[in-house]
Amino acid sequence: MVYSGKESAFLELKEKLSDSFLKTVSAYANYGDGRIVFGVSDDGTIIGISDAAELRLQIENKINDCINPRPRFRLEVQEVDGKILVVLYVFQGKNAPYYYNQTTYKRTDTSTVPVDRSEIRHLVMRGVEQSYDQLISPETELEFTILEGELKREIGLQSFSDDTLRTLGLVVDDEYTRAAELLADKNKNSRSATSIVRFGKTRSEFMDRRTLTYQSLLAQYRGALEMFDRWYAPYEEVVGFRRIERIQIPREAYREGVANALVNRRYDVNGSVQVAMYEDRVEIISPGGLPEGMSEATYLYSQISIPRNTVIADVFHRLHIIEKFGTGIDRIRDEYIGFISQPQFEITSDFIRVVLPVIDYNSEPQELSLGESILVLLSEKGTVSRADIEERTGFKRTRVLQELKQLLDAEMIETTGNNRGTQYRLK
């Protein structure tokens, strides 16, 4: 008789008891619920157990004696085709890392392997419910002129002091946190870097390159935007009777992608945020997969937020770099509404890749852009409100306001009325 389940990351089959099962107990307690079935050979053949009561006692004693801290588990005796099996259920714990013989393990497909030092640090932070940027930094002398300038410009901060740093979570008990280190003018964290390359027609052709290291995350963010503006600036094209500004890649989508990468990447592993610029797309790659507790579906299709670096996320939110937690993917998608070309998202355990395609207007359907739609609507109706534009175009308030501002700045339209009575018309 063959057992119904096959070995996987969450199921291990054991013909008999041996200490190797304790490695898998460590792995399940660290990374996710799993079960170990005793009395079944590796190929799935059901062998059975002669003394289930004795085996249960041995398993329980070995776990209690050898796994530190003690994980949550449950033992069951099952009968399959007249054979007795003992099933050990191990549950992911809240006190990671869980060690066996001073080593902690993880499950990779059907194998159980030790984890490296950076992964142990990650487990420790998860065990104490602390993000990397909340840890205490060894740095004792940091300066924050860039952060101070951003706070004064964006939120009107009058005075920048140690109290400001404490309020932002950059100083705890008179010591700098890792977040402070990452936001300092001279960011000495060797893992914090943004690498940007503009390729030509092939990956072997380098048109431009910039590596942003040993500087504030805010400076890296601004530098990434400057590089984008250099290579993907809007251009003008005559459409009908008007000169229309065209975009290659929505700047807001790129800005959001870079901000998300800087806020949510893993800083406890080697690697940089990588921005690869091509003629037909931009790829933004951030080290580390999804934050603990977030599924791919949640990341892509909900507005639930589990920021990996909570202090950095809060600072970026205060500076209006990220609008609010959990809306980044939606905002990127919103920028491509009405176009055939759509952003793509690749998620692995090691990295997240966001691909932003260049808009090819020759292959796009002959639908008007939002700006063009607004101009046509104004020519037909004379004057309209922002709410009317939202209803007629299907775009959200933030996107419509952005487009209206661009048209106002270009002196193509003007306003009448004030506040809620504001109307727009052709100039």
C-alpha cells in the first residue's frame, strides 16, 4: 500500500525513528507548519509501526530535550490499510529561531538544510517582532542635513533636534537605530546601495551608469529620479489641432516602484536595489522576497500593508514619498490605465522585480490619453468640474488632479470659481 501524500516542503516521510527528524522539526518551527509521518518509507510504501505508544514517547522526549526553545507540536496515531502510523504535526512558532544541536534549519523542497547567518538574524528579528531598521546601530556620530531639509520642505518642520529623531524612531534610549544609519547623510551601511544602468540595444552596451552608495536613502531616491528624468523625459507630439505631451513611462509608476524597493527591501542581506533601464522597459529589482506573513495575492491585489522596515516606511510616508501603506501596486497599475502595455510583477523568495514597459503609441489603440480626453471634454462642454472629469474618464481623483495640474502649468486650460465650485475650461 502506498501512502497518499508525497514528500514536499511541508511533508516528510520516515520509515523509522532517527535523530535526523529533529532537523525538520526545527525547520517547520522556524518557517511554517508541517508534518512528519513515521511508518512510511521514502518511496511512499506504508511499513507501519509496531509500538506506537513507545514511539510517541520517544518523539516527545527527543523534541523536549533537543529543540530549543520548545516548539508547539501534536502527535496522532492513524491506521491506514491495517497499518499503524504516527504523525507528528509541528507548528510555526513565535520564538524563532528554533535550534537543534546549536544549528537552525529550513526546508528546501524535500530537503532540510542549515540556514546562513543573515537568515538567522532575520529569524531573530521575527522572533522579537522587530524589523531590521528598529535594531540599534553601532554608529555613534551621524548627521541628517538631507533629512532635515526634506522635513522642512515637505511638512514645514520649524526646528530639527534630537526630539525629532526620537519621534521618528531614529534614536531609542540615546542610541541610533539602523533606520538612522540608513537615512544619515553618510550612510555607512555597506548593504544599502542603488545601482542604475541605462543599456543600449543590448545588455553589453552601456549608455549610462550610476551607483549610489554610502549616502542617505533619500539621496538614493532622488538620484534614481534624476536618472529617470534624463532618459525618459516626456516629449511633444501634434495630435489633431493641439500639441500633446507624451510620456514614455509614467513617472509616478517609476517613482512608486523605486520608493517601494527602498522601503521594503531586506537590508540584512547583501545586494543592492537594481534599476535596469532599456529602450522598451525599466526593471526595478529589490533584494528579499515578500515580508513575513504576506502572500503574493495580498501583495498584488489588496491594500493590506506589512512594511518590512517600519521606521523607514513611516519617514517616507511623512515626507509624502509614499501616499499611504498598501497602495503602491495599485498606484503603479493606475498609471497604465487605458494602455495596452501593462506593468509586470515577479515575486520570488530572493527578490521582487517590477517591470514598467515603455508606452508605444503606434501599437496602442487610438484611444485618447487622459490629458487628451480632458481637452476634448472641455471643447465639448465648455466648463466642467473635476468630479465630472472623473466620472467621464473613469480615472481616480489623484490621477485627474495630476493631469489637470500639468495642463494648467502648460497654460492649455484655466480655472473659474473657487474651492468646491472650481471649474475648468480651455484657455
